[in-house]
Amino acid sequence: MTSSDQSSENSLQTAAHWLSARARFPASRLAPRAETMVCVAILAGQQEAEERGRHALERRVGAQTSAQRAHMLRRNQVHFKCDNSAKV
């Protein structure tokens, strides 16, 4: 079972749980448009959670960060201003 299968199964479980808790599903049902709206809201929330999870994996590498900082420092030290106004 892939992660997309697991996530869609989890979404369906969430929708069924919400409907059973709030709308006494399956004994009674909401209007078709209301049920569709609930399902779309749950899928949108799941998609936002996946987006946040995807961006949370971006981490800094300490060695790379310090190497970039040292490289920037060396470049700044090389480019000094030269004053040629005092002619001898």
C-alpha cells in the first residue's frame, strides 16, 4: 500500500468519523451538497498538512552553512578599497 493510498484511506476514515459524530451517519444523512462540502474540506486540510510536512524536511547542513559563511568572509576581505589620491 502506497502513501497516497494510506492518506486517502485516512481521509475517508476522518470523513466517516466526523459524519457519524455530528450528523448521526449512517442512520441519517446530510444533504448531498453538505456531504460533498465536508469531504472537500477534509481533503483540503489533508493537502495543507502534506504541504507543511514537505517543507518541514528542508534542513540546514552545518558544514555547508559554515563553509558558505567562510567563503563570503574571504571574498569581503579581498575586495578592499584602494585610495590612489596621494600621488608621490
